[in-house]
Amino acid sequence: MAITVKIMKRPEREVSYLRATLKGMALTFAHLFRDRVTMQYPEQKSDDDWHISSRWRGTHRMLTDEQGRAKCVACGLCPQVCPANCIKLVPGEDEEGHRYPLLYEIDEFRCIFCGYCQEVCPEEAIHVGVHYENAEYERERFVYDLERLCAQTHPVSTLWDPSDPKGQ
């Protein structure tokens, strides 16, 4: 394959950038008279014009049954489908043959919040939520164990619905 080189010629006449500069300044000046969109974040989290989408994918949440136990049956699909390899699952089984997770951890630092774990779960146990305030001081606090996942109370995300391709 031959490499071709395109030679660009400079303009032969004198070029003035004054017109482009004035257009840019006019655009900047027009923004001075528009309404402000700044929110004072910690005090004001949403208003009538702005709110987080219900499809936002934030920190994870494990749903529980009536007895307060995790709905997870430790099938192993979520760690298998996770592209970031951030889910750690060790399955266990009780005397009656019911499976449950002995160890279930999600590393939120490694997670890319794709939502595959939510989509593949046959019991609809694990969900990505609409929670976005997850600041911590230690890195170890970003590893969510089963107890912490079950204690999350934020609403869950409604991921993209194939029957509604435009998301309305």
C-alpha cells in the first residue's frame, strides 16, 4: 500500500482573523444574558428543570426476600458476564439444598457500571441503583460485601428497555 502525502498550500493573500475573533466574542457576550444553570450541589440536589435519569447506573444494591436474606442463589452468572471482573462470588448450600452466597463482593473501583450483572440475574437480586454519592476516605470501603449491598436502600435503575428504543 502506497503512502500518499497531501500538501496544503498557505493562502497567498493576507488573511485577517478579526472577523472570527469578533464572532467568538459576540457568542461569549450573548451568554452573559442567558439564565444561569449552576446549582449549589450539596444543598440543592435537583429542581424542576434538572433531575437524575431513572436509567442512571450508580452503586449496586442487593434485593432481599421477606426474611431479610439476599435473593441471590449464587448461580455464578454475574461474575462470569462481568467485563471488568469486579464481582467475587463463593457459593454455598444449606441442608435443604438451597444455594446462597458465602461470599459476595463487588469492587466499585473496578466496576464500569455496565449493568450486565442486573440483566443476567435470573432471580433479579442484584441491581445497579441511582445512587451517585459514594465518596470514601479508604479504598477498602469501595469493596461492597453482601451485608453492605443488602443494606442499600436507594431506588434501583431501570436500564434500557428494548421495547422502548428511544427511552421515553
